[in-house]
Amino acid sequence: MNIRVTLDGRPVDAVLNHSRAARGFAALLPLTLDLKDFHGTERIADLPRKLDTSGAPEPAAATVGDIAYYAPWGNLALFYQDGPAPSADLLILGHLDVSADQLGRATRITIEPAS
């Protein structure tokens, strides 16, 4: 699923996978979220509601540019460093085509459905 993403006013290419959680995330769009740093690895933001994680694919470790959902907290995570080992609590929703540096400094993201 293609989406339109703007980081700090600059457009970046992005895509969501076809998981149930990614479809639930797409249903929340458009969103504008303030980002904060988490552990020098990811930028995070709270979502307006939790996503359905049933039928989630096998866990995978996040890599730079991954858009993920951390189910216990219900937050969005954008990885600018490779993440920890795979966890059933972390669902990869898609990917941003952006440098680690740009993503690591981002303070605001706007995500919209592709037209």
C-alpha cells in the first residue's frame, strides 16, 4: 500500500505492507504526529487508538527506515538505527525510503493515503 509521508515538511517515499495491522493503520490516515526519540534507535509517537494485531506475521527485527507498531504501548516507531532482536510485540507495518540521519532528527511526520 502506497502512502504519502512528509518528515519535517520534506516528502519521502513510503509503503505499507498488507498485514491486518498495516491496514488498520492506513484506516487512521491522515495523521500528523509529533515525534520523540526513544533509546537512540527510533522516533516514536502515540497513535489515536490501538491496532488489531491478530494474524500478525512472524516477528522480524526492525531495520533502518522501518515503520513499526509496538503493541503493548500502542505507539508508532520509526527506526533510524537497526532495532533489537525480533519480538512478537513489534510489528513491521512498512518502510520509509529515507536516510538514517534525516529520520533520526525528525520531529514531525504527516502520513496520508496515496491518491
